[in-house]
Amino acid sequence: MNKALNLQFSTSPHLHSQANVSTAMRDVIIALIPVSLVATYFFKLNVPFLIFVCIASAMLTEVIFRKIMRKPLSLHDGSAVLTGLLVALCFSAATPWWLAMVATFIGVGLAKELLGGLGWNRFNPALFGRVSVILLAPWITFLNNEFFHWRVSFPGIDTVTQATPLALLQMGLPLPNMGTFFFGYPGGGIAETSSFALLLGGAYLLYKKHISWHIPVSMLATVFVGVAVLGQNPFFHLISGGLLLGAFFMATDWVTSPITKKGQIVFGVCIGILVVIFRIILAPTEGVAFAILIMNAFVPAIDNATRRLKFGETRTPVPAQQGVPVQKTS
């Protein structure tokens, strides 16, 4: 009876899973391989080169910031690699490598590490970096003139010069064949080359249970209905631009999306409404990125409004009876 019991104490819920951060990041990277391969087929070595630059920049930026803030290195979790890959996929294959580095530095250094690191960022780091270089366009234009020769271009990049599908749709020009457009079309960003490849990746994440259907379905359904009501082809809107990338890989980010299922549906619907507004009423460029970042700011409010009640708690005050105090929600 002198043996000490080896008891482990922990707070609920007691759910056990073999999944961890590194395996989740690895699965998302695997899910993005199909679209990366399709883009490489169209744009040759320009795609893997830009991906390499962004991933290397993300890892270096994370190391620098964590060293400055005297935090342990966390490259093993794979978040820097995934962020760099997502930043690269948001750009076109003709993007100067130094511009992609700037976007990666802003996304990883400012939107992620300065806010506390993985799990504490309020905004999606990859989208934050992409949108930042758009907002800094006047300075970027000046730098592009100064560093015009700081480019690395491989054969095959000339295919990027055609108009993007959203631009064709906005100008009322003939659209490409739906089948060709769905499986592989070299227009716009790297991730816009194949809707089929993105759907394969999204299906893989659903199968691995890293994401649920609530955000992608509510977001895509809202865009479909909104565009159809406004008189445009909803099918082309679903498979054009960065909508599928945003729906399956950006809006479902575990840190910057709501926790509750109801909150996720609200989140997806609101993003869909903003995407329709950006694409139909405002400029269509990067409407998905702006919509997701705007709704990232409202995630705490959505979580609070859709949170599960505590045991015995009611949303409506219970009338006091015989001296019993009124129970209110916090």
C-alpha cells in the first residue's frame, strides 16, 4: 500500500486524438499539392520557384521574430511552411520574388508572431500579407520600377498575360469553356488554375476532419444565390477567382474562424455576402481576401453570440419567484 498512484489530472473535455498541430499542417499542405502541380504544368518552374521563395521567407521571418522576442523556435509545427505556401498560391506566377517576400514577411512577422504566435493571430496571416501589398500599391509601384531587374523568370510565364476569368466576366467578354475552366485554365493567381484540384484538396481536408462543411457550404451557397439574383452566371463565380481557395483553406482557418457550428454558418454567409458586394458592385479584384479579413475581425462577437449556454443557464431572464433571484446570462 506504499506504492504511490501515478494519477494524471487534467480539465475536461477528455477527448483523445492522434492529431496534433504538425499533422494538421501537413495534411493541409498535402491538400494543396494538386493545385500546385496543375499550376506548375501551366507556368513551369515559375511556380515552384515562387513557392520556395515564400516558404523560405516565412521560415526565416518566424525564426527572426521569435529570436527577437526570446521565444522558442516552432518551425517543427509546420505553420510557417503552410503560410508561405498559401501566400505563394495567392499571387500570380509572374509576381516578382521580392514582392512575394514582402507579403510573406508582413503575414508571418506582423499578423502572426507580433500578435503572440500560432493560435493568437486575429487575422489570417497569408491573406493579411497579400492584402497589405495591395494597400501599399503606390510604394510597390515605385519599388517595382526601381527593382524591375530583380526578377527571375523561367520559360512559360508568357501565358499569364491573358485576362483573368473575373475580368472577362466583368467586361462581358466571351468566357472559356466550362469544362476547361473547371479542370485547368491558366488565368489569374496560381491557385486559380484548377477548381477541380482545389475541390480535391477540400474533400481531403473534410475526410481527415480538419474542417467541417459549415463554412465552405454556407459561403459558396450564399455567393451562388446572390450572384444568380443579380443576374450573373453563378457557376463561373463559384469556380473563378480565389473563392474555392478561400472557402476551403482560408476561411476555415482554425484560429480565425468561429468555434460553434452556428457561428461558422453565420461566418460563411457573411463572407459570401461581402464577396457578392465586392464582385458585383465594387472592384472584383481580391474580393474574397478582403471579405474574409473583414469577417475575421468579427469572429469573437460571433462566438459570443452563438456560444453554448452553461448548465442551467437560459438566454431569457427567468422571472423571480418567492425571493429567488433572476438568472441572467453573462
